[in-house]
Amino acid sequence: MSNVEIWKGSAGIELPNEISNVDEIVPYANSLTIRQQQQIISAYQIKAFDMAAEYAWKKAMTKLKETISTLGMKFIGEMIGRTDLDEYSTVETELTDYNTINLAEQLGVINSTAALKLKQANDLISHYFSKNANEELDNITALQIIKSSVQYILGESDISIALEFSNFRDRLIGETLNLRDTQVEQIINSPLFYIRTVLSILLASIRTDNGAKLENSISNLNLLINPFWPKLAESDKWNIGTLYRDVTASGNSIASSGVKNALLKVSGFDYVPENLRSVTYIKAAKHLLDIHFEFNNFYNEPSAIRKLANLGNTIPLPAFIDCIDAYLVVYLGNSYGNSDIATPIAEEKLSEISIDRWEYYFSKVIQNDEIILTKLQTKRCAMRFKNLLIKYELNKFIDLPRDNQQLYDALLKEDYNRVNSIGLTLYNRFKKNNK
């Protein structure tokens, strides 16, 4: 790898401002055959709007997933914290559309505007194709989905990933690096996503490898932990603490000693969990989050949230961020509503969260919480969040970080234009730091 640098995701193809008809937009889908283009146009023209939108969307998501899969599924698993993925896993079954869009943005396949538009299209598809939809997909909404699919994915003849970063993986576990190494300097100054990926690769190696690979990974973790630590989110720090607990419990003295030395360098033992409950909570929460952003989410959320809620009333601290996100997305819902069955369960669990944990969330988590910051762009979701804070007397925090405090205060004052503006600023800042 010659360098590790920020690369900008594609802004898609340029569509003339004046075009607004499906037969004008679809021919720009260069990656589709003429026959495939005509299928979309014909379906739209006979008013089969759902068929036209679904076909364009599925073609777009298939192309995006195929592009990402060129990195290899094991490497993708390392990037997203899925240790169960290997080279025999299939991208179609393991990555949801929502996660695919997120990963594509983080990898520099698409830019933040494209990601935002595609997420909106995903929400529309999920709603109109769910069992809870009371209305059919209209022509304007269908055209919006088709246009986003064409402009940001299908219009590109060849979407590519900057593969240089994937080559750095071999060095991480294949040799002992030093701070004077040009690639190390560049990775330290890279966006958070790449730092997290490097961390995930090292932790996975320490957990499973032995011999020289294990020794190299331990050495490189100890080399990088000091410059990495201030940039890591709370969940990343818990991942290191969890690894220490696991390798210690398994009797791997070499790995245990190496991770212990790394944690000592940053006074990181507060992030070592006490037991195995955290893993179970995190898996259940992530499953609920995946369901929320997929088809028939309102129908499928009740069974998933019951599994999470039935784990117990006290959420382990390492799992807190994942769990509060999972309960919040169900409670906040989307612009179309909420799951009638799942929402009361979510509210009950949110009401059980202690005031000090809520303060921790608003102080250290929300500014990097992409999921909730996105939700707050919808007025209905912001109103529900405000109502939750008022109902459970969570409206007295006064010493939060400046931007967090402004967002929190705007919520309580029902100044939703300001909520939208501050939330978008925090979202864009988070995205900028992760590109």
C-alpha cells in the first residue's frame, strides 16, 4: 500500500436538473442492460409503481453488495465486528441493505449525500412493502426511489473501492511495526472508521491466532493503543476490555499479558466487563436494530424486542449503547409510525434506565450516535424523544458538552428546526471523522 488516506466517495452521476420523467432518468442507468431499463420504464408506465421501484432498488443493492464483497467476506466481518463471517459467507444473506449503505459510505464507495438519499429510499421501500402499509406506493415516491438508485449506484458503469487499505491488513499481523513507519503514521491520522478496522483486525488476531501472528498483533496493539485511545468511542474501548476478559478466561497467558500491558498504557481497566452477559445483550440488540431497518419491521419487531427485554432488567454497561439504541429506534419509530406491540415494551425498558446512565448517554454517546442523530432529522421522532424525556423527568441535565447540551435543550424546548440543524451538524461531523 502506497498510502492510507481519506478518499472521497462517489457523488454519483450528474443528472440534468430539468429531467423528471422515468423514461428520461432510467436510461442513465449504465450498469443495466437496455432490456432491464425498459422493464423499469414499462412497469412505471402501466402504473405498477411498486414493481418498478422494487426492481430498480434490488438491482442497485445487488450491485453495491457485489462491489463491497470484492474485499472478501472475512475482511468485511472484521470491519463490522462480525467474527462469524468467513470466506464462505455470502454478502446477500449477511449484509442488510441499510448496513450495506453504511459500509459503502465508510469505504468511500459513495459520499454522505448519496448515503443519506439511499437511506431515505430504504425507509420508503421498507414501509411500502411492509404488512403494515395502508397505502400503495405512489408515482412520486416510486420515482424518488428509482432516481436515487440510478444516480448513486446504477448510473456508475463501474463502482470501485480503494483497495490499498485492505493490503495493510497483512502487515498488521505479519510483522512488528513502528511509529516511524509511514503507513503507521498515516493510519494514526486516518478517520475513525479505519482506526476501528485496524483495531478489529488486531483484536481478532489476538483472539484466534498463535505463534508469530499473535506476537505481531500484540506488539502492534501496544504500539497503537496510545495514539488510538483518545479517538475511540466507548464501545471500542469495551471491545478491548472484553478481549482481555476472554483471553484471560481461556487461559491464553501470552494474549492475556499482551492485552493487559496495552490496557495499562491507557488506564483502561474500567472497560473490562465482569461477566459474559454483555455479549448476549449486544447480539440481541443488534438483531433488533437490523430488523428495524428491514422490510415488515413493525411486524417483526415484537418478537425481537421480547428476546432482548427478557434477558433482564439490568443492562450490562458494555452493552448499554447497543441496547439503548435498539429500544430508542423502536420507541421513536419512523415518519410512518411505530409498532403497536413493540413500542410499549421499548418504553417500559427505557423508563427503567437510571438517570446517571441517561446523563452518560447525552454526555458521551449521542454526538457519535449516527442512528439516533438520523432519527432526529424526522420531526415526529424528535417529538417522541422530547415526550419521553419529559414523561420520565429526564429534563434536568445542565453540564453536558456544548453541542450535546444545545441539542438536548432544543429538544426540550420543542425547537425542532434547531434540533434538525444541530443534529445534522453532529451527524456530518461524525461522518467527516469517519471518512
